[in-house]
Amino acid sequence: MDRTFLRFAAACALALAVTTLLLWLLPRFSAPGGTFEQALARAADPYYIARLWVSLVHMVLGLVVALGLWRVLSPSSPGFAALGVALYAIWAVVELVAMATNLFGVNMAWRAGYAAADPATKEAYRVLIIGWSGVWDGLYFVLGSGYSLGSLVFGALAIRMTGIARLSGVFLFLAAAIGIAFLLGGYAGQAWAEDAAGFVYPVIQPVGRAVLAVWLWKESNRAI
């Protein structure tokens, strides 16, 4: 049974690499959302809506991969492996809630309903739509912190091993660095850190997750 699950987790890690690329690529086809009118138009932007659906799938895949990492790392360090899963669960669950709220609340209800609403409802929608960016900032801080710390924990455990496991540890450390850089850019005003993270993200993250897929598949061959 463990062998089957680890192979499933390996397949999810490979799919995670694909969704990572999609999450980087899809925004490049979307119109900017800087003004209120542009934000309203996002409800009808197929690329923007597709990105939200991909994000939902991405989080589920990420949680399965975290459980796969727990399975291969828990024999040597069960406590820290469980901590890694808990931190990744924060990342996954908070982003699932955020993306579902964005998809069904912000876009399908507030933005899509704005044009046909009466003046009082329009004003309420305006407040909600404008306020969503602040709510998202708070949620992103939580999920970004969970992801960065979880990657650090898993990376520290994996890098003590050899071969593909150690290489996976290196990529997990790089993933943590990217996550921290985005947090520094968004919450500490360090634009250079966010720019650097954005530059390496489309290479480091998909490749790192593909490496995780290879590692988990190899580990499945040792499982019962």
C-alpha cells in the first residue's frame, strides 16, 4: 500500500511541476487589474479564472506531495517530518480557502454582479472588491510563511541524505528562499528580493518538483 501511495505522490509531484508552470504562465495572458474597472473585468477573463482553478488543483497536489515527503522522511525524524506536513497543510488549506473565496465570492458574485446591481448594492460590492486585496495580503502572509517554513523543515531533513534525496533537499531550500523573498518583497518593501524570486521561480520550482517526483518514485521501489 505504501508503494502505491508513494507512486501516487510521485505522480502528483510531477503534476505539481506542470501546474507551477501554468500558474506562472497564465497571468501573462491576463489583462492588468490595477484600476477598479480592470479588476471588475477579471470576472470575464478566462485566463484569470483558469488560474484560480489551477491554483485549487495545485494545492491538493501539494498536500499529497507533503504526505509523500512525510512518509519517506518520518523513519529518521518523525517529529520534524510531521512538522513539515503541518506547515505545508497551512499553506495548502489557507490558499484553498483564499482561491475558492476569490473564485466564487469575489469574481462570480461581487465582480460579475456589479453591473446589474442597484446603487446601494454596487457601493457594497465596491467596498468588498477593493477590500479583498487587504484580505488577500493577510492570507498570503500566512500561507507564504507556512510554505517557506515547511520547505525549510523538509529541506533540512532531505539534505542529510544522499543522491536524489539530497538534491531534493537543495531544491527545497531554494523553494524556501523563493518564498521568503516574496514575503520580503510584499511585506518588508524589498522589491529586489521579489524581483529576484520572480526571475528564478519559473525554472527552480518546476524543476525542483520534478526532482521530488523522481525521488518519491525511487523510494516507492523500496516500500512494501
